Amino acid sequence: MTESLTYRNFAVGIENFEELRTKKLVYIDKTSYLEDLVQRSKVTLLLRPRRFGKTLSMSMLASFLEMNYQHPEDRSRPERLFKDLAIYKNKAFCDEYMGRFPVISISLKSVQGKDFAGAMNRLLDMVLGPLFEKFNFLLSSNIQSKAAKKSLASRIDFFLDGNRDLTKKTVMTKAVRLASSSVFFLSEMLSKECKCKTVIIIDEYDVPLQKAKVNGYYDDMLDVIKEMLGSSLKSDDSMEMGYVTGCLRIAHQSIFTDINNFDEFGINDASYSRFIGLAKDEAIKLLSQCGMENRLRNVLEWYDGYNFAGHSMLCPWSVLKFLSRALDTEHNPAVFQPENYWANSSGNDIIEICMKHPRPKDIERFQHLLEGKTEEIALREFTTYPAITSDTDFDAFATLMLHTGYLTVAKDAVPSEKYRAVVKIPNKEVLECFSEKAKTLFSESNPEWLDKACKIMAAFFAGEADKASDIIEDMLVSFISIRDTGYEYFYHGFMLGILSMTITNRMSMESNRESGNGFSDIIIKNSKTGKAVILEFKKCDRDTPLETEKVCREALKQIEINRYDQDLKKDYPEVLKYGIAFVKKGCRVIKA
């Protein structure tokens, strides 16, 4: 690769190591980790957030270890790919490991669907079909038994059959049986064929489980993934080493139970802390190669801030996407502005579930994070994905966000106890993600919020002042925690926002409309029922029954003095008038 990079050196989204190297695209050299990674453990689980380069890292590992199946002594392919990278200088290690193993490498990131049949079809079509087709040379082997070759042929036919109907119980039963044993079956055949043990790489193992939890078929998918990984990774006879990547380790009914010499490395573990992701010094070098050293501050502000065991790390997906766009001939790299590239680049359905119905006390902690502050949390170990629900407490929610990249451990803060952590939002990109999600909490897209708004409107037209007061106060407890509440216009905007969601075709709402001798806060008209509602708001300084009633009466008096109902009486037989007093997170409504 030339030292001076252009947009042609970037191809965001390519996660195949051989393709990157062959096309001379940008690759941050992480090969120096290979010696330790290969020689340390029987099975290694690497946990990192989405879009941090797990798939590319596993592709690099596979390219280094995989043999030439037709000519086992020919190592020209890995030599071509690695010859100018760090690991190639370690001749003894390369002689022993480079191009010496049969490798089974799959990524499960595409295994998802609205139902179990849809997800299984993707597993068969997009993962197992291509995998088994790659090794169809085993069908002509003189080493394999007739029974093994017959079973292999049957599996290939089934995995590549686009007409199979998984809605039929017998077909689904067959699919589950074959898929669950597929990796182990292939590992046994390859080990026998190549006269050496295999390397098994499973990338993004937890994506199918996350999608299954969201769409309601978790137990079925757990059985498949648990058996697929468990049977193959526990095999001492055919497997030399195994590697698994994901975001979370799910403890209950773990697929990793009883695996010999198993090691796990997450975001808080020093080993391999720089292996997956973009380190700060690597980002600086990359900017220099692009002639964009002057943009370092912007890049760090937007994409830096992740703390992996004391190392400052950036999201490589976002940095590379920014550089590729900034260097485009249509843009000026000196002024091209960073954007939020990470938000919609990965599935975060679990996060959406947790944020649907946040508790009031959790909203306040959430607000602290939005303000750039830190929060101390108890680190939770997730037993199953179904344990993550809309009722998940803040500590569990924050632990989940820590693993998925929404939060990071604050470097300079020390937690009060072991198994606790002080967390914060890492950078501007993630802050923008959070801000957008916060908006959806208080909009029509949140069914619970919309339902409460409709109940308030119904209470106003039914003359139920106390009921309206209770619901408004309930909504304020959440909403007010992340908004400025110092002025009356805040409460006016709050009420205008929630009531506007409920307006139907036969209704209309006006704010600060000239009426009678002044300007009313909010007037709502319903032509179907012949009713109209006038709302007048006041901010109250003291939260006492006498004071809030006094302020409500003042609001009602203002309606009468200024005759806000003067024009309404002509067309609406019934006009309901409400004085509403707000005091911090409280509300009182009195009907005239």
C-alpha cells in the first residue's frame, strides 16, 4: 500500500482479509497478536461491540492458518497475504503455523428472521450451504468412508435446496438436526482427510440469539447454537483450537460449559485490548497517511473515547467511513464534517427493548449520561437474552450498553467496590445516538407514551380533572428529568407536544390563539362531540395543596376575565375550562 492514501484505498464494509490485501485496501496491521492468540488457549472467546472489526480479525486469522487442501505444502497464498506484515518477521512461528491447518470459519451475523423458520433458512442458505460447498472435494476422497461421503452429499443437497419448506415439522426437524451437528461433522471429516486437527472459528455467535429473543423464538435457536458450537468446540479428537466472537457472554445454559482450556477476553481485559478496534496511535498514523493530520481533534471528538483496559480506542467502522467520504473528490478533506455512521450500522434491538419503558429514577441517571457525566453501576452477568426486558434495571441495562458500545468505562474514575464500574458515553457519535433514542421515548413511536397522552385528552373532554392531573404527573416524572423545567413555557410546550399526538380528523388544537380579550394557552375543539376545552397553565413556586389550588384558581380567573370562551360558545354547546398548576415534577388540575 502506498503511504499516501486516497478514497480508492478505502472500501468500507469489506471484512474479508484476502480481498483487502489483494486490492491493496486499508488494513491496520494486527498480526503481531497472532503468536500469543494461537498458542494460548484451546478455545478463545473475544467480546467486542459491533462494528469494531471482529469479523475482519477472524478472517485474518483464518487466512494465516488455513492450508492449501489440494497441495498442503504450498503456502504461497498466506505468504503473499502476510509477507509485509508484522507476523511475517517471526519466521519460526510462521514455519510452524502459517498455512498448516484445515479451517472451518463461519459468521452468524446474517442468521436472523421474524420467525424460527426464517432464521433457519438464512443459516442454511447463507452460512452452511457455502461452507459445505467449499469442502465438496471430500466427496471424491479415498480416505473417507462411504457412509461419511453419503452423509456429506445429503447435507450439501439439503443446505443448498432453495425449495425446502421449513414450515413442515419433519423438514424443520431435519434442518435442526443437520445444522446443529454440521460443524462437528465437518471437523471430523477434515481432520481425518488432512491428518491434522482443525481450527474452528465462529464469528458473532450471539447475533442469532439476540434476534431470536426480539422475535420470540429464543429457546429454539438456543438449542441449535448451543449444540452447533458445544459439540464442535468440546471435541479434543478433531479440533486443535477454536475462536468465538460476540458482544455478550450468556452464562445460563452456556454453550461454553465444560470446554477444556477455555479463555474469555472482554473489553476490560488487558490481553488483546488493542487487537480488535482502532487504537489512538493507529488513528493518528492513518490520518497522517491521508494528509488529514489537522482533523485529529474532530475525529477524536466524534469517534474516540472507548476505554479497553486502559487503552484509548476508536470505532474503526466510523473512522474509516469518515476518511473515505472526506477524501472523495467531491469533498474538501479540510472541512468535511464527521457524521454519525455507527448508529444504524448494527442491530441494537435489545437496546430498544430496554429503553421502551424506563423507570423514572433510571431516566435521571440516563440524563446524567446525556450531560456528559458518569454513572457508577453494578456489573451484571446476563443469564439469558430473555432476561433482558423492558423491566431490566438500570445496572443491567448499562452493563448491556457497555458491552454493545453505547457506554465505556471512565478512565479516571474508581468504582467504590469490586464488580462495579464507572461508565460514561464515549464520544459525540454515541451521544447523538442516545439523543435520538431519547426523543423516541417521548413521541408517538412509544406506545406507552402515546397511550397516556390519549388518556389525558379523554379525561379533559370527560371533565375528569383529577384523572388528568395524575396522568400528567406520571408523564412529567419521566419527561422532566431530561428537560429544562425553569419556565412556564416549558410546561406549555410539554402539554402541546403530548396532546398534539392525539388530534384526530374531527379535532383541532390551537396554541396562544387570540381569544376574547387575550391569548389562551391551549384550546382544543372536537366537532364530533360538540365540546371544546380551554387549558390555562401557571408555574407554581411552592408544592403545597393551598398554593397549587390558589394558582389553579388564578388560571381559571384569567380565562373568565379575558373571556377566552367568547368565540367558542357560538359553535360549541359545552366548553370545559381548566386551570393547571405545575411545580417541578408535580401537577394539579382544577376544572371550572
